[in-house]
Amino acid sequence: MAAGGHPQGRRSELAANLAAVRRRIAAACADAGRAEGEITLVVVSKTWPASDVHHLAALGVTDVGESRDQEAAAKHAGCADLGLRWHFVGQVQTNKARSVAGYADVVHSVDRARLVSALSRAATAARRELRCLVQVALDDSPGEIGPRGGARWDLVPRLLDALVAAPGLVAGGVMAVAPRHADPARAYARLAEIAADARRQVPGAVDVSAGMSGDLEAAVAAGATHVRVGTAVFGSRPPLR
Ligand SMILES: *Cc1c(COP(=O)(O)O)cnc(C)c1O
């Protein structure tokens, strides 16, 4: 990028990191007997500037993810001409539904009925269609929503039904974040069972969003269709402000 952007060195750095991530995905697919085309790499650009997203688009990235509305809305506005698909992967406050529905193509983090209603109203008003994944909490906490977001597993069928019935929304599948200190292979195996149930319930709900920089191999082995990778592409994140 020109004025105010990163030097050309930044694009080389991102290119090298991106190539390494793509090699990891390819190797994980080879190990799992899966085709690379089954995996969508969502590059999670939270905390990183729009200039990085411009570099990534030039490097062939098609899908980017964000987790905070205010930052995402501004970055999307600065990248509107790049033809990217925007994934919202963070917890959505109900009062941010209207904003998120204005730029997101996919929301990975739908975990309660009130959010389904709010996103549906917002998508309809904006005349947009939002693909929505039900985020599942995999940490066995008793509450309806887990500590890092996500619906308790037994509430997933109801949320899928709500998505199917909601104008402006499409029930796309399920998403999870592996619990801290958990074995990701076990966590994602559990998600795979929940995903299989989801597909039986709603045939179009085929997306399985799982896997981050540290554990994408385990996610691909367990059937992920979307991996959400930040740090391995950008480097260590500046601290969240
Ligand atoms: C930040 C974030 C990621 C990416 O995590 P990295 O460890 O940086 O790859 C993935 N999923 C969600 C929900 C996130 O908030």
C-alpha cells in the first residue's frame, strides 16, 4: 500500500506466512484423505490494518474474518472494492446485529434465539442474505451459553430450526472454538458428531467451522470445512485494546 501503509516487506512476510499455512492445510488434507478444495481458509484479520487485507487479497485470499463489530465495519469500508467474503467470528451483541448484517456474508457465532431474531430483522431490512452457523460450546458448562460464547450442545437443534424459519438467514452449519487446555482432537471429534446431527436435521447445514493457528490439523482431520487462522498469517497480535 502507498502512504501510511506497510512497506513492501510486509507483503513478502504475509506471502511467506500464508504459503506456510496453505502447506499445513494441504498436508492435513493429505493425511486425512481429503481434497484441499473442501477447506475454506478464513484469514482472521482482527487487530490488523486494512492495508494487510489489501495485501492478502492480492495474494489470493478470498475470505476474511473479524471478531469485533466496530473494527470490522471500518475495515470492511476500507476494503469494499476487493470482492472478499466477510466472516464474523466473534460474539455478537444483539444491538450490533444491524451493523454486522450490513457487511458480513457469514456469521459463525450465532448462539441464542434472540440473536437469530435480531440478525433476521437486520438482514431483511438491508435486503441481504446472511449465512449463519450455530456456535457450539464444547466445554460442558451448564449454562445455555458457554464462557467463550456458543450454545450448549443440546440447544443446537432449536437454533438450527430458528435459522431455517428466519427470513434473510440461511442455516449454514456449526462452529466451535476448542476449549482452553482441551485436547483439540477430542473437542473437534465431538463437534463432528454435532455437525453430523445438524446435517441430518437441515441438509444444507454443511459447514463445520473449526481450527485456528494452533490446531488446524486436528480440525481438518475431524472434518472441518472452514479454518479460522489469524496469528499464523499475520504474526503475533498486538494486544487487544
Ligand atoms: C482470533 C480468532 C481466531 C484466530 O485465532 P489465531 O489463534 O490467531 O489463529 C479464530 N477464531 C476466532 C473465533 C477468533 O476470535
